[in-house]
Amino acid sequence: MQDFTKHAVVIAGCGPTGLMLAAELALAGVDIAIVERRESQELAEARAGGLHARTLEALDQRGIVDRFLIEGQKTQNVGFAGVILDLGNCPTRHAYGLGLWQKHIERLLAGWVDDLGVAVYRGREVTGFAQDDGGVDVMLSGGHALRAQYLVGCDGGRSLVRKVAGIEFPGWDPTTSALIAQVEVADEPPWGIHRNALGVHSFGREEYVIRDGQVIFTGGPVRLMVTEENTGATAEPSLHDLRAALVAAHGTDYGVHNPAWISRFTDTTRQAASYRKGRVLLAGDAAHVHAPDGGQGLNTGVQDAVNLGWKLAQVVKGISPDSLLDSYHSERHPVGARVLRTTMAAVALRRADERTNALRESMAELLGLDEPRQRFGAMLAGLDIRYDLGEGHPLLGCRMPDLDLITASGPLRMFALLHDARPVLLNLGEPSGLDITPWADRVKRVDASYIGKWELPAIGAVSAPTAVLIRPDGHVAWAGERTGEGLSDALTTWFGSPVAA
């Protein structure tokens, strides 16, 4: 009989999504383990190159955003139809994106996870699993086995967890493909982003600075992207393939040689039919894949993890029923579907025929207007996400603004109240109101005042509530206006049954 090492939750995959989920669970005191095929966190390939505003807010909510801001470069990185959508006047403390390669994002997240004492099984892969009423038996390469209450697949677009669970992955096959590579060149290429009859291409260097919104390359190896003439290749790309693609697109291969790596990406677009099947859940690319246009993949995955983490922790600890996990799919699946729609539209606007050029120019004119720019910018940055929690105050389901509060102990930022990933009842009315004693072991109550406007991205000014119940992911679960009506129901729904005095 095989021996199983037990953990409350096993996470397959140690990319940004898996790392963020592990940290969220660790903050809640849950015993977790990550299974990762890489021997170390080192990542050679370029992959994603930045963080969006809502992801920066999520990191700020946990008190670690400065680790990323120190190493990255603030920039306006949200764009659509070739138009950069400046977030400068968006009501957020992070009205910008952050230029930072994925290898650094992973390194910083991994350092945080190490600080939290998370177990990582490196050099191992999940090879299969079987779930029953009590948990999941997870088989690893090398003959090792784990037993967990829940398994979360954060193992990428080819997710074995998704396949073994039997979760369908419907969507659309690729219409375009591109090669990306880190190489040396004999002839200097034209730096920057270019468009021609084959599509979009770019040349840059790993090291850069951003000055006055312009990218200035300062050194390091050459990184390039070239759209391929034909779609459908499935073999690992070679230097010969890269040279051929460059010649087709530019008439020369610039003497590319000595590649550190070459990779291919397409606009394959798919989404898991369900983000959950029993005790198995999916997050990140395991749940949704799409073209990289707009840089939304990594950011959507990290935000998946922030939505799932506190819910899974409460279920594991017996605070909430297993049915709370169903809200993960109902809230995040529509967000993923919107990302798929947006990236498909972006790919369509990349085409180089004259009709598409005319459409792209028309979209650019439209996005030059304030309201469309603000709406599209907030959407692409993840700032306008509103979960459907029913009728009520405009704040309901939205991310809570990071207000500068005044408390009995002095000034305090709203996001500072979420550093430990616990829910908060923010009382802005009479200090004696809103008794939450039956939930005091789970929900922090903070009495404070706030002087200023309440503004939401893409929505604008909203009426000031007298109290707000904020989930650990920073979204508003209840907002009251001079009354506590509905608060007990919201507390029970999201944070478990009341405890008798």
C-alpha cells in the first residue's frame, strides 16, 4: 500500500498563478504544497512582460507591491487597436502599468512564498490523480504520492490536471502564429514594433528604460518577435524556422545566430467549460488561453488566484460550506470570457488588409474620446471588474477603493487593512452601530471616517456608504446606507454561520 504525504491543498504549477494562490492560502494558515517540474524558479524565456493596475492593487492589498515597483518601470501599458490608453486620471493609486519581465515577477513571488514557509516539490510533475468524497490522491513523477483535500491545476494551457479531470476546453483554433526568441545578430535590426503585410513584428533588448513614455533599449541580448507566414506548425521551432520567418517578413534574417531560446505562440483561444469539478479546480492558463495581446494572461491568472484563495481557505478550515467554491466559477468564468473576446478582437484588428486598417483607424478615433478611453482602459487593466452579487449600492461586487481613512489610531490606507487577507467591516457611521460579534473571530471591524469623493473606474462618482463589508480579495460584499439591513445575510453567505455567544 502506497504511503501518501498529506497536505490540505496541492497546487500543480509554480508560475505566477500558482505562487499567488499558495501565498493566499498560506496567509490563511492552510497547509499547502506546490508541485513544479522545474528544478528551480529560473525562467529563460521572455513570456509576459508586465503587470496591470488591478494586479498591482492586489499586491498592494497584501503589502508587497513595493518589491515589484522597485524593480519594474512604471508605464502606460494598456492598449487596444494600436492606441495606448492612458490611465493617468483613473481613480486608483496605481494609475499605470509596470514593465517587468515574468522571470522577475516569478522570482519576487517565489521569495514571498518562501517567506511564508510553503512546501515546494521541485523536479516533480503531477502524473495523475483520483478524487473521492474525502479528498484527492495525487500521483507524482518519481513514484511519490500526495493526499489533499483539494487539488488546483495551475499547470498551464496544456494542463494535465484539466485533462485528467475531464473538463472540456472549447474554443477556437489558431489563425496566426509568431516566433519569439533571444538571439545574437550580425546586422542591427530596426528597433521597436513594426507592421507589414504579414502582421506585427518587433525588435528590442532585454534591458531598457522608459522615458517620457518611450522605450529606450540600454543593453542585454536581442529579443525579437516575428509573425510567421503560415500557421499550423507543431514541431519545436528551430533557428532555421526563425531565419525563414525573418526573411519572409523583412527580406533578411539580420544574421541571427546563437539563440538562447526560441518559442512559438499562437492565437489559440479556449476556456475551460467549468473552473471546478468536485475537489479539483483550475486557475490561470489551465482555465483560459488566448493571444498575448494586451498582456492580460498573467494578470488574469493572478487575479483568479486572489479570488479563489480565501474561499478555498475558508472551506478547508470548515468556516464555509463546500458550495462557496461554486462562486469561484460564477465570478471568474465571465471575466475570462471577456478577456477571450477582447483578445480575439485585438487579433482581428492586427490584420494588414485595407478594410482592417480602416476599422483599426476608426477604433483609434473612438478610443481617443474620453469616455471610451476610460472604459476600455479600466477593462483592460482589470479595474472595472464587478462580480454579480445582486442589486444594491453601486459599490456592490466592485473592488474597494484604497481610501485614506482617519481612525482613532491615526491615518490609515484602506488596503493596509487587507494585508493579512482577512475580511473587513469598515464602519464609517456611528461607532456603536453594526454589531458583528457572532463573526468577530473571522471579520475585522474598523471604525473610521473618510472625507472625499467616492469614485469608481469607468463609473465615476458614487454615493458614500456608511459601512462596507470587504472580502479578502478587496471586492465589496455589502454596502450600507444608514442601515444594517442585509449585513447578517452577507456575513453568513461569505464568511460562514454566526457563532453563538
